[in-house]
Amino acid sequence: MSATLEAKIPAPPDIRARKGGVPLVMLTAYTTPVARLVDRHCDMVLVGDSVGMVLHGLPSTLGVTMEMMILHGRAVARGIERAMMVVDMPFGAYEEGPEQAFRNAARLMAETGAAAVKLEGGAHMAPTIAFLVARGVPVMAHVGLTPQAVHALGGYRVQGRGADGERIRRDAEAVAAAGAFAVVLEKLPEALAREITAAIAIPTIGIGASAACDGQVLVVDDMLGLFTGFRPKFVKRYAELGAAAEEAIAAYAAEVRARRFPAAEHVFSAEAPGA
Ligand code: KIV
């Protein structure tokens, strides 16, 4: 067992208490087998709405539904024994107001077993975060580049450069003051991520926001080289599983066409039952 991991599943207050300590580790997962792998090494597993792009081939996260999040959340829960599970609230499931957000957050938690939900948005979402937290829903916030606002932001651009940094700083302070137990900082300049991390009392989890954050998150298919739709600068490829899988599939196809597969060891004989 790694010295950095807890023996029991951490709860949101345990994650919050890790501010400034050993960096928090989070990866996404959408299926049971991947959740099992991630669970052994991470503090938190995020059932991200990136599932829409990564597994369902959607052009953005906007088409992701509550039903998709519940289906994948349940699958991930079956693979988890030690990490804390966080489920993303999909676009359209919380923006109307605190009551709508509570109804859908409660459904996500009750039907998946997640310990917390994540939602996108800064100062304008603070009243909703406070409403959820007061009713027993732990919230991970997400500021900076918020992919559900891709059209409003004009693309997946770096946020908070120059004078715009003040807006992001205020967003982070607002979600922390509203009671979020942690906040994802996406695609921010390093200096701004460092400033925000020093200024707020909850852990910052960076994605494209430098090692100055209190933890890191990546989309698991990105870092494994399985999702090749596009490759942001902040993604480090720790493996090239997509290329390895394609090589294996090509070898299978060639062997089938050449009648080299199945070979003798894959064939059942009439004489040896059970073999
Ligand atoms: O949906 C997702 O995977 C995310 C992470 C990239 C932070 O929100």
C-alpha cells in the first residue's frame, strides 16, 4: 500500500483537511474495470461528464444526461474500495436554481453511492453550492475553463490571463466561501493557480493549472493514450494504449484472414471434455 493513501475511504472533510499536504490524486473513470485500476492509486475517482466525449463520441459535454451519469456512476461504484467517488452534475441539471440542483444532486448520490457531486461555475453558482452544502451534499466546485460553457467562452481557451485573473480569483473565493470542500482549477496560468491556492482554505485540484495546486486530475483515457480526439498541452501521456490496442486488433485481423487464429491450443477436441 502506498504511504500516501488512506486505509479507509476518505470523506469530503478528509479531502478538505489535506490542503497544503501531500498532493491529492484524482483521475476519471467511467467503467468498473478502469475504476478498479484507478481506485488502487488515487484519493478520488471522478465520474466526469467527459464520459460523453470519451466513451460516447459526443462533440462536447453538453449532450450528457443525468441517466448517463447515473449509469456510469453505478458502474464505477462497483469497482471502488478505497477512493472517494465524485460524480459530475451534467449540463442543465443544476443551473436553473438551488432546488433543481438539490433534486438532481440527491438523485446522483442516492442512485450511484457517490460521496460528492462536482458542478461547474464560480461566483454565480455560490448560492447553489451553499444551498446544497447546507442540505448535506458535499460539493467540489470547478472554475477557470468550464467545458460546459465552451460556446460562451469561445472554445477551450486558457482562462484568467491578464486582467481576467481577477474574475477567476473571485470565482474561487466565492465557491470556497459557499462551502465547497475542494475546487478544480482548469486551464489557468501557473501564477494565477499559485495565487488562488495560497488564498483559499480548500484544496485546489489542477488540470492544466500547474503543480502549484494542492492536487491534480486528468481524464484517464487521455493519460493512457486511449482518447486521441484531441490532445491538450496539459495532458501527459503515461502510456500509449490506443496504439497498442490497434496493433493487437490488426494482428488479430491478419491472423484470422490467414487462418493462423484460432490455433491448435484454442480448439476443443472431442476426446477431452472440460479442456
Ligand atoms: O469531466 C471531467 O472529466 C472533468 C475533469 C477533467 C476535471 O471535469
